[in-house]
Amino acid sequence: MRKKTEGFEVLEVNEDNETGARTFIAVHSTALGPGLGGIRLFHYRENTYGCEPEKAAEKDALRLARAMTYKASMAGLMLGGGKSVILADPDELGAEERKGLFERFGRAIESLGGDYIAAEDVGTTEKDMESARKTTRFVTGVPGEAGDPSPVTAFGVLRGMQACALHCFGSESLKGKTVAVQGVGSVGFSLASLLAKDGAKILAADTDGKKADRAEKELGAEIVEPREIIEQECDILSPCAFGEVINRETVKKLNCRIIAGAANNQLESPEMGGELFRKGIVYAPDYAINCGGLISVANEKVVTGTPYDRGEVMERTEKTFNRVLDILERSSKEGKPSNEIADRIAKERIERERKGKSREA
Ligand code: NAI
């Protein structure tokens, strides 16, 4: 069922007949190209973001789609913004049931004719992408192509973090710096591995005890209680778990100089960027620093028409350093929060391309 939503090109809400899962596909903008963004499989509980599970899932699909538009624009890609959410409890889906769900969801993606291109996201795997690929061409991240984007995302976050360090401490080196990593899942663990190689001291927290143990054993991370990670005294806080980590409650407890992490929508509202700025905390806007994964999946043949090129992906992701540094320098010069500067840069590029296109037409 198509739902008209102000400011968005598409919001498609359906129910999967076999599993009862509610599905949401949002396309924010195709001004620069098709809306590429992950499929999130998540069991939203009552009161997530203070609303019913369905509202929370819809809210996430919409705002994550908008963030993808800005992320693609900031990364210099000819792509728009899209995102999808499947509201279901992954623990209650058997392997066959899950395969069927993604095959049927692939048909919904196909019906949009390429305006939305799917990828892996929180709760979904390469295998799920393979299932969806059975019924739609418009899916990236299948085995044998770009694969798991997380290590590329982690590399981009590291480069962005180093740009923050240069801006804040006068050197990009993270040696001896204390970095608190919230969530050592796919991106967080890869990032922590890179940080360990760079000689940083790592504090880590994860609600999944096994993941925390792995970070402790393999990387020598000091493990902290999940609810306490935000307030740790550290040089850099790196949110790599979920959104809205910086909110009215947590902003008072922060004990860091820099916030630089992979999570999408780290700020509960844009005003939180202002709060951070006033407190003198350097914030690397989430979509400017976590675009490596998008750059990776956007390099797949379904998007470019040419074979995946890892070298090009790493080269483009490396530029995260300069992009983040530019945002921070403008933020200091203009006396404005970094999230405001990033939004302006992303919107200006979309406008420029839009005008260029209308001149060509
Ligand atoms: P993941 O699901 O592999 O890792 C998230 C980790 O956070 C899990 O280990 C989970 O147990 C942990 N966690 C959940 N709640 C927590 C809490 N309250 N405290 C501490 N840990 C908690 O997900 P992934 O792929 O690593 O993504 C992490 C974040 O980065 C997400 O917000 C995602 O949207 C974002 N992101 C991921 C990209 C990628 O390439 N995978 C690309 C861009 C953004």
C-alpha cells in the first residue's frame, strides 16, 4: 500500500502474508540517482522512540532514507536515498521462513522499478540479500560481489576519526588516545581492530556478552557496562550500535572531546548538534563519516554496470578524512555546529545537480 508522505517520493507499507511481518520501503529522493539503502530487520518493541512498534519502524525507514540521500550526496555518489525496514522478530523466523520472507520482499523492491536498490543493514545478512536477489535485480551486497560492507565502513570511520584528532589535538595519530566503542558488532569490531593496530586504548561495551568477550580477548579492550559507556572519560566516543545515542539525557553525561562513530542518526534531534558545539565537543556528522559501506555497495555492477573495484572503493572511502576535516574547519570558522554545515554541503550538491539536470533537459 502506497502512503503519501510529505517530503518523500515513496513510502510503501505492506504485510507479508506468510509471516505477518510488516514491511516498509521509503525513498526520500532520486534527484541524484536511485535511492540506495539497507534492509533493516528489527523487532521494534512497545515504546521504541516513545511510540508503537509500527510507527517506530516507519519513522526509522523514513529518516534513514533521508540520511541516505545526504550520505550519498556528501560522498559524491550519483545516488539518492532509500531505506527499508522489516518489522519482525528474527528469533521467531525459521531458516526457510526467513528465506521466503526475503524472496517475497524482493518482489516489492522489484515493483519500484529500480528507484530503490537494497543492501545489507542491521539484522540482515549476505544470505538474505541472496534470497532477495532471486526475485529482484535491485539488490547489492550478495556474496561474490562487494560482500559485507562493514570493514569498509570501519576504515572510513577510522579516517574520519583521525581527521577529528587532527582538528582537535593537532595530530591525526590515535596512538595513546582512549576510544570508547559502543557496540563491537560488525563495524565496531573492525574499527576496534584498526584502532588497536594504531596503538589506541580501547574501552568497549556490547549488550551481547560474546561480542564483548571477543573484543577483550582478541584486541585487549577494557570492557565496560553498556549503560556506562557513554559517560566514560575518554578522548573519543564512538557510537557503533544504534541511533539517538546523543539525546537530552546522555548529552549531560558526556566525558569526551570527540564523537566519531558508525551509527546512523546519532543525534536525537538536530539541536543536539548545537548542544555538542556549545560544550566544545567535536562531532563528526554520522553520514559524513560512515559512508564507506555505501561507497562499497554503490560500486557493484547492479549500480555502475561495471565489475566491482575494491581499489576504487578504498580510494573514495579514504577521502572521508578530507571531507570530515573540511566540515570541522568550516564549523569552527563560521561558529556553527558541524551537523548544520554537513547538511548544507549535502543539500547544496543536490541542488546543483538538480539545476544542472534541468538545464540539460
Ligand atoms: P551490528 O548489529 O553488527 O552491531 C551492533 C552491535 O551493537 C551489536 O553487537 C549489538 O549487540 C550491540 N549493541 C546493541 N545495543 C547496544 C547497547 N545498548 N550498548 C552496547 N552495544 C549494543 O551492526 P553494524 O553493522 O556493526 O552497524 C552498527 C551501526 O552502524 C548501526 O547503527 C548501523 O546502522 C550503522 N552503519 C553500519 C554500516 C555497515 O556497513 N554495517 C554502514 C553505515 C552505518
